[in-house]
Amino acid sequence: MSDVAESPQTAWDPLPPWMTPIAATLLAQRARWPHALLVTGPGGIGKRLLALHLARALLCEAPQPDGSACGSCPACNWVERGTHPDLRLLEPFTYDDEGNAVATDAITVDAVRDLIDFALLSSHRGGWKIAVIAPADAMNAAAANALLKTLEEPPPRTSIVLVSSRPGRLPATIVSRCQHVALPMPDAATASAWLAHQDVEESALLLAHAGGAPLRAKLLAAPGTQRIRAWLLEDLARPERMSPVAAGVRLDATPKDERKSALADVVYWLLTWTADLATVASGGPPRFHPDRAEALRDLAQRVARVPLFRYHRALLEQRALLGHPLQPRLVAEAMLFEYRALFARGQQGRASSGKM
């Protein structure tokens, strides 16, 4: 489950309740709107939705008293259809000959140059021109450098809204030229109530699976994602009986066009499981999988911590490379073989300690 853009489409879902006051506060500053706004915060809380809400509001030709978009003027209708000439949405996607979105590893310099050309044009409607870059940390180095000049010398009535869950990956020169809005994780009660309103069952447990991020929790509630969690965690809880090859066969049995997303689910569950395992081994409670606390306590007594930390770091690196795995099955098998080896190392380490 990656933090890369959730969808290549311009989605105009209602703002979740924890974002509404933030949007109102920002839009109250409409007369002093910045040429560049950097919206940061944990993944899965709705930063992209907020950025799109702000863009729509700034382009609206009959805004509400609170500054939000009216939803019915010509500008709002164009925005909803994705055809407003003064709006650009830049994400790490390309489109094939049939118009299908294809995820890419990065936002390229050519895409940013196109955005710069857009920024230099006059507004079609005589108002704002808005560009949303989500996630901004997906820009490669050349793309970020290309954007810098536009941030240093912004055209009039043009605003760029950057969204990032990992602002530390952005060059300091980019960050320093933006007005920064750091968003917190919503409180558990508000997030659980929202999930329940979205017809998500066991909202509190799903919220735990997502580390407190409600939009991610909604995605994790998908039946296919939960099926992967069920069989994978059963295997992870019994590493001595686990067959990485059998797990690879399960992954290979998914429809071909779903294998990459299934692999992303496997990596997500591995990351959260090993994070919980490290926490429990250090004496804390599991954060992501409280329903598997007993299994985690048993495993925590059998795993060597340093190899576990190294394995978790390797998983983080693997997650960054999920855009184009040649063989999802082979990637999954390799990760699970390495997981199983953690416990053999732990046993060897304890045996060596006993001989001393």
C-alpha cells in the first residue's frame, strides 16, 4: 500500500470532517493567497483532497461565504469534468494509447516543463491559474530544479500547491519558497466515526491497520487486501512452516492486471508486521495489528533485533521500487525467504550465546 498518488483522476469527493476547518482557515486568506503552498502530513489523511478542494475554490466564479466552491458555476463544472483550462494536476502517471493511467517511478522534468509553460500563459478566465503536484516528493532531481525558477519568479495570479507525505525528500530550496501547512493525524474518534459513516466495518481495527490514517484505512478495507492480510499474517506468525513459494503461487493466481497492487499489499502488510514485531520486542504494544498481539509476542522472543531492523529498512527500499517489478511473484518470494531466515538467525544467535 504505497503513499504514491492514490488515483490519477481528479476526484471531487467531499472533504472529510477533520479537513473542513483547515480549508476554511486557508480560504479565509484568499486575498493574500501564496504563489506556492506546501501541504504536508502523514499519508492517508486526505492532503490531496484538500489540495483539490482549494484549487476548485480558487477557480470558482461564485464562491460560498466560507470561500469554498459553489459547485454549480461554469468553472466548477469544468473542474469536475477535468477540463478547466486554468487547472493542472501533475502526478506520477502517464497514459497509454487507450487513455489508461499507468503509474511511473517519478514526475519527470518534461512534465514540469509543461507545467511551467502553463504557468506562463495568461489565464483563460481572467482569474487564478492553479497547479497541484501530488506527491511533490515524486519529482526527480531534474524536475525539482526546473520548478525552482518558477517558484523564485512566480507569474502573477498563479499558485502551485505541492502535496507531500515525505517533505524531507524535497530540496530545501523548494521548501523555503513555499508557505508551509503541516497537517496532523486526525483524532481516532473522528476518524472512526467517518469510517463507520463510509460503511467500513470494524472501523477501529481498520484504523489500527492504517496507523491511524482514515483514507488509507478505507482502502485497506477492500476484500482483496484483507484476504491477502489473512493468509500472509498466518504465514508470518509461523515462519518455520511458511512456504514462500506457496505464497508466490497465491500472488500469481491473482488476475494479471492486479498483481502489482497485490504485491504492494504484501509489502505493506510485511512493513506493518515487522514494525509491530520490533515494537513488541522492545516492550511496547503492537500498533498496526493489535488483533495479533499474542503471535507477535511469541515471535518477538525468537527474533534477533538488528537483522529485523535491517530487514525492515530493506522493505522500505523495496517499496520505493514497486512501480515496475518484472516478476511480482519472485519479488514476494525473495522477501518472504528473507523473513523466514530472520528466525533461523535468531535461533543461531541464542545458541551461540548459550555456549559462552
